[in-house]
Amino acid sequence: MNKIEKALLEKVSGLHKIPAGAVNIRRNGEIVKRNSTSEIEIVPKTDKSGIDIFVKPNVVGKSVHIPVLITVGGLDDLVYNDFYIGENADVTIVAGCGIHNSTCNTSTHNGIHCFHISKNSKVKYFESHVGEGEGSGGKVLNPITKIYMESGSQMHMETIQIEGVTSTIRKTFASLKDNAKLMVTEKLLTTDFQTAKTQFDVNLLGENSSVEISSRSVAKNYSVQEFKSNIIGKNQCFGHVECDGIVLDEARIVSIPKIDAADNNASLVHEAAIGKIAGEELTKLMTLGLTKQQAEETIIQGFLMGDN
Amino acid sequence: MLKLENISYIVEEDGLNKTILDNVSLTFEDGKTYVITGPNGSGKSTLVKMIMGIETPTTGNIVFNGISLDGLQINERANLGISYAFQQPVKFKGLKVRDLLDAATGKSNDFKTLCNYLSAVGLCARDYIDRPLDGTLSGGELKRIELAMAICRKSKLNIFDEPEAGIDLWSFENLTKIFRSLGEATNIIVSHQKKILEIADEVILLKGGRVEKVGKYKQVLPYIQNNQCDKLRGEHE
């Protein structure tokens, strides 16, 4: 890998080098590195582009890295990755895509990830999206995440997109059985004329299933964001959606949360707050000696990088 | 030395001019502790906000160590050596106690240093530095952290707007200890509390936007007791 690719890999997955464990690195639509272990097997699909990842039952404390790098213009990449997590496993999956586009032609990555999470297993899933490069060509990322959770399973999904992505449509669908628990934290920053659309559709099917979705986003300049969520409770269950947005300059954020208690034992909550940075927050930081601009940056950094 | 020269502040309310501060002139000498007191609405908080630059006087000038503060932004005044603790601590989404103390001191502090800052206000750093400065902290905890943020800057001039408000179980004794420990600094404290007034080198009584009396606590006390404000009088009887 060259310098740009190495830097992109680090931004997307936090890796300084190719790790020793289960790994699949995709660059410009082709595989750079694939490695299975005795506990986690990565198998290429035969009918379409993508991989199947099999985590054996009872595998604990292991991780899989599957970053995607795009460093050319004019590429329209489509990949299907399916994860099969065995019973009682506890694993970390690091995905994400970085586009470095120095051309005037748009590059797009459509990553379709499907999780089949077996009984009592736990998954931590990190997904980071980055766009960079001086070219006028778009850097477009359209992830789709489907999550099927069996009884007693847990998943924590952290998804982050900080600047540089020209346009994104991010769709997440989840279906939860008894005692399954899903937590999602999303962090988004858009600038210039970028657009970002997020949609969460969650079906709480099982008794005592629960979902917590927390989205924090900052829209600067003329960028536009849209947040949609639709949680349906079909049993005794709990759902909570929180969407916090900061708008700066001429930017716009639209939030459309929907909750549907299809069972009268469902308890569903949504909260949404969008607005400018509170004047008193700026004033406080300025009394500590920060300029208005430094105060704004500090508040945004904390808002996006702090714990939700 | 801080000098307030003929400070007036007039606002428009329902089409009429309302005078909040009326030609206030005061001198604050280096190293002394001043307590500004007075009934609600007498202009105490507005006056100290003007020193920090949070409010701008309609007329008058403020001079700090020979430099006119006229036209200077809040952060420029902070960097000249003025600290300010708010009456109502500001909450942040995502910023942690550590982030704020680092911002206040302009550097990344190690655990021991943060521990010193927080233990001065009776908090254990281990329990607090990674907590977000938001509604998960009680009013009293937020207030103590607010004080720590002001004190850790080691400024020449410290302004505390009603530092006792919401100090939960923590005692006034501890609060007065803090003010005594600030060494060479000049302190301006807005307060109603007798115990805080007692530690002042000078008490400034404001009433109706004007300076009613300046002097030692015992000299000002009769004027406070004659004051029509029940709450204030109650504190001092």
C-alpha cells in the first residue's frame, strides 16, 4: 500500500498496518488481503461481489477487520458482506470505507452488510466513513445494514462520518427477538453542499427486546441532513430514539422520528433537538480565554466525539 | 487595579427606557476581596457581567491595570487576567470536566494537577474528570466545577456571581476557605450571604442600580438592615 492508502486505512479502521487476525481489505473493488483464522472464517461469495464471515460459537474477545479503500475516480463499487455470528460469541467487527478521490469523476461505495446474530452472542460493530481528495469528483457512500438478532443477543453499532463525504444515504434495518438488545450511536458532520440521509427501521418483535438509537450531527455551510427513524414495538419492549443536531451557517437538518406501539405493552420514546450552538456555551468558553471560533470548534468536537 | 468609571446601563422595555445601572463608579484595589450585595434587581450581576464583557455598558468605561476594556471581547479580557464563575453553571453535551479544565488552563493537564483543581472544591478527580458536564451532574456538583474552572486559571481578578447558590451540602466554610486561598488575586464576589460578606475587605451595597454604600462589613451593615429587601435583611439579623 502507498502512503495515501496507509493513511486512509488508519482513518477508516484505526489500523497502522495489516492486522494478524481475521481480515479482509478491499481496495478499488479488488481484494488486497484476506485472512481467516481457526475461529473466524472469511469466504468469498460465488454469486456476487462480497464475503461471508462465519464466527464460530463461543468465540470470545476476537475481532474482524474489513475496511474498504477507494483511491480512484469513476468507480461504482457494490459489495455484499454477510456476517454469521455463532451462539455465545463475543466479537468486535471493524468495517468502514474511505474514499480518496483526486479526480473529477465521482466514486461511490455501496456496502450492504447483513448480520445474523445467534442466541446470546454479542457484537460490537464500528463503521467509519471518510471522504477526502482535492478532485471535484464526488465521494459517495451508501451503506445498508441489516441486523437480525436472535433471543438474548446484543449488538452495539457505532457509526461515524466526519466530513468529506459528498453525499450519503445510510439505511439500517433491524429485527429483534426476545431479550435482544441493540444500541446504535451515530455521529455525522457535513459541510459545504454535502447531503446526508439516515434512516433507521427497527422491529421489536420479542418480549423484553430493546433498542436505543442516539444520533448526534453537525451541519455546516450549506449542507443538508435528514434523519428518519421508525421503531415498531410488537411486544412488551422498549425503544428510545434521540436525535441531537447542531446547525451552523445556512445548513439545514430535518428530523422525522416515528414510533409505533403495535402492542400496548410497548414503551417507546423519541426525543429530537436541533438548533444553533447555545450562546451561553460560547460565552462560557470565551470566559476561559478561547476565541469564538475556538469555542465553536471545542463545542462541536465534544458534541461529536464525546459519549452519547 | 480595576476602575469602573460612570457606568450606566439602560435597556428598553415595552417602549420605555429602564435604567439598570446608574452612573456607577468604583475602584477595586489589587489583592483585596470585594463583595457586591444588594436586593434582587439592584444590578449586581449586570455590573460584573460588564467587567467580563458579557454585557456592554450604555455609557462609561472600565479600566483594568491601565488598559481600557472598551471594545475588548470576552476572551481578550479573560486573557488579560480576568476569570468569571457563573451564577448558573453552563452545561455542555459531550464536553467532559477534564476538557473544560484543560480549556480553562490552556493546556492538557495530568491527573495529579486535575486532582488538585477539583480537590480544592471538595471533589475527587477520579470520580469526575471523565464525567460529561451535563445534567447527569447535580446542581451542587456543577457549581463546584464552575468554581474550579475559574480558580484553576490563577487570574489576577476573579469574579464569582453568587458562588453559594446551589452549593448543596458543601459548607460555606469551605467556600470562604477558597476565597482566602486565592492569595494575591483581587476577588469580586456577588453574594447575599453573611458569611461571605464577613470575609470582604470591602462590601459594596447596590440599590436600584446605584452605589448605596461602600465600606467594611460593619459599616455597611446598618444600610443593609435599613434596606427594604426582606431576604437580604433576614440574612443579616
